[in-house]
Amino acid sequence: MQPSLASEDAAVSQARPFAAAERWLATAVTPKFIWSSLLAVWSCHAVVWAVATHARRVPFERMLRNYDAGWYWLIAQGGYSKPSAWAFYPLWPLLVHLCSPAPGATTTFVQLSLAVALFAASVALYFTHPERHPLLAPKTRLGWLFFVLAPAAYVFHSGHTESLFLLLSLSAFALAARGRWLLAACVAGLCALTRNQGVFVALSIALWSAEGVAGSRRVARFVAAGLIGAAFFALYPLYQYLRAGDPFLFLHAQSAWSHATSLGDALQTLVLGNAVTPWEYATRVHHPWFLGALVGSACFYRERKQLPLTVYFVLSALVMLAQGNVSNFFRFSVVLAPLVFYIGDRLARTRFAWQALLLLPALIFHCELTFNYAIRRWPY
């Protein structure tokens, strides 16, 4: 007599008590699951921020301008009025300024609304259509949850640049995948005007543009795409020169940030996460994430054979070596959505222990950084 399917499932459940959880996390993600889980997570953020601001007697609107969001708010309000403001790239505050009906407190909510709308556009255009964008969308519930519960995912609905940068970078990659390299290079140039990571997007698009052609045309296509991205970025130094007579004000402003001072510092950052104080808490929690991104990038290339995206991932991680620590890698890596999806989707095929080892630390740090942002404790 053949055993029934129900009895076989019961035997599997007894042998592996978390088999149902494994199957649930490995289930193909649907648009309904993406939108409902996103709404649930962001609703929890709103509650946490409301409680934190009430307990500390800080206006909710003021909380939305903590850390870098406050700098972008300041630039959107009155331009580059302070020397330190030049460190922050112009496209996001320019967009906020253009969408602000009047100066004042309303600019804060314009930043919030724009960030939410731009992130929702990324979800609608790319994340909910894996059949159209197989390299850019999650395939499983675990892949999506690993992204939406990433430690610094709150930046997508605050006054930061990440929502704009995510939409632009995904659009550039999607255009390049369809062979529209000229338009992709232009969008990559906009990425370079949004944050310094955009330079890596431009390089990735240049590599992508050179695929499918041979000989001198390959070199010409790479150079042309790279020059287009560089031309867009050059608008920022040009503006600084016309405004203040110095095209490198942004570099002067960023010189006050942490930097590695030698090759030894960079190597120590790679191995230990920090060239000066590798034992500090921020380093200890960020460094495994940093190493995981490098390992995930290697696995991504081995499985997908996709060089342009791999270069983007690796450079986005290795740039941490130049600053001598990895203490802001949670925020820096949150825009690497295709890599995050790939890691989650890959571990969705494993046992529940590995799935939990991926998701539970992400959830813990997600809660910590979301709360930290509200109380002005390091949230990146």
C-alpha cells in the first residue's frame, strides 16, 4: 500500500520541524505580497518614530531632518549656503526644491513624499515584474524580505537620496539590458549627480554598452558611454566654479570625513572593518555585512556571468576601504537591490537554519537603525 501525500508531508515535518517555514520563504514572491509587506513594515516604522519623538518631546517633522536628510533639506531651502553642504550632491535637493511650493517646514514633507513616490515607482516598474527584469527583481519571499528588512531600509521613506538613486540606477540597468546604451548612459550620469556611488553605475553602464560589439566599436562604445556619464557629473564641479570659483569644493568639504591614509589602513579595513578602532560596535556589526556583500558578488558573477552588475556591487563595497571603516555600509549597500535579492533568493533554496541566519540579524539591525534615526544615534 502506497503512503499518502499527507503522511509523507507529516514525516518530513517531523524530521524537519521548520520545513513549512522553509517552503514559505522559498515561495515565489507576488506583487500582492510585496505591497502588503511593504505597507506593514512602513506602518511599523511610523509607530516607532511617533513613539520615539513623543517620548523625547521632539516634533515629528524635526525628526525627519536628522543626519544627512537635514543637509538635503537645508540645500533645498537655501542652496549651498554653508561650506560643508558642498559635500552633498545636487540632484536630490534640486528635485525637492522644484517640488516645494514654498520655503519653510513644508519642504520636509516634500522630501518624505518624493522619497515614498520614487521608491513606489521602483517597486511598480521593476520589483513586481521578474519576468521582464530577471536581474533586477526578487524571485522569492526571502529575497524580498531580506531587502525590505535590510538594516537601513528606512531611508527609502525619509529625506535621503536613496529612493531617487535606486530608481535611476535600476532604470539605467534596465535600459542597458535592452540595448539602449545611449539613454542608459544619460541616466547613469544623473546617478552620478545624486551620490558618489553613481560613478560606479556609470562605469557599469559603460561596460554593459560594450557588450555585443567587437573590435574598435567595443572600445568606442565603452568610451562614449563613459564620457556621457562624466559629462553629466561635470555639471556639479562646473556649478561650483561658477558659483565660488573652485570646482573642487565638494572634495574640500568631504575631506573632513573619515579617510584611510595609507594602503595599510585600507587593508586593515578590509580584514578588520576599521583602520583605527576595529573593536567598536559599529564596526563589528557592519563588517560581516561588508564581507557578505563581497562573497555574494562573487557568487552572483559565478552563477549569472554578469560582469557590469558585479563590478557595480564590488566597487560599492570596496569604496569603504578608502574611508578607513565600514561603519556606514548598511546605508551604502541598501541600494544594491539586485545583489540583496540574489543573496536572499539563493539562500531560499537552503535549510531554515541558513534562512534564519540571514533574516534574523537583518531584522534586529533593521529595528535598531530605524529607532536610532529617530533618536539621533548613528543610523547608517
